[in-house]
Amino acid sequence: MPVLPAAVYPAGFAFWPVPVSTTICRIFPRVAQVSADTARDALMHQSSYHYIGHFARFLKPGAKRVLCAASRTDLEAAAFVNPDGSVAVVVLNRTEAAVAFALRIGEQTVAAELPARSITTAVSRTA
């Protein structure tokens, strides 16, 4: 798989999920991925918190982004090769309907369906 040049994509991403109060969230919506509702003693996680989680959980330090193409306009995809040789593919469905698709990594192909407005990550143990 070709590795994309570092100049094309950022080399890192800083993300600090510090909870903020609901008062701040009402004044500055979407400033934090986690907000605290002190009246109900509860934490509220924004969808972006879970989105970032797919990258944080499945991409290992030193992972390289590789060329990846979604053949369906309804889907967005990004693929990475981890230092151990495993390939992680993050697929996002922003539509209001489920989308069936086939995921191919090398010679392996898997049929899948992504529910409406969802994200998933597939990891292949062999490149």
C-alpha cells in the first residue's frame, strides 16, 4: 500500500477531553467533546468524542495513513497501517439510511452494512 506524504496530512492531533460545564456549552456550543451537567450530576459525550475514539483506540503510535478510496459517495473512509502490520479502516456513514458496502483489504473482502449516521472501524491482522 502506498504511504501518503506527510505534507498532505497532519502528523498528529491533540485532543484533550476536559469536561466543561453546561453553562459554557450553552454560550459556546460544541467547544468540548464532554460536558458536565452539574444539576443532574452527569457527563454528556458529544458525537465527536466517539468519532475521535475510533482513531485513538485502533491507530497505534507510528501508524501511517495509506491510500483508501470509498466507491460509494455515501461513505467516507480512512485507512492506516499500524507498526505491527495490521490495517485499520475507519468508515463513516453520514446519511440517514443504512448503507451496504464491501470492504477490501488486499485480497480479503468482507460484506458489511453501516447503520444510518454511524461509524465503524475494521482491523485486518494481516496486511
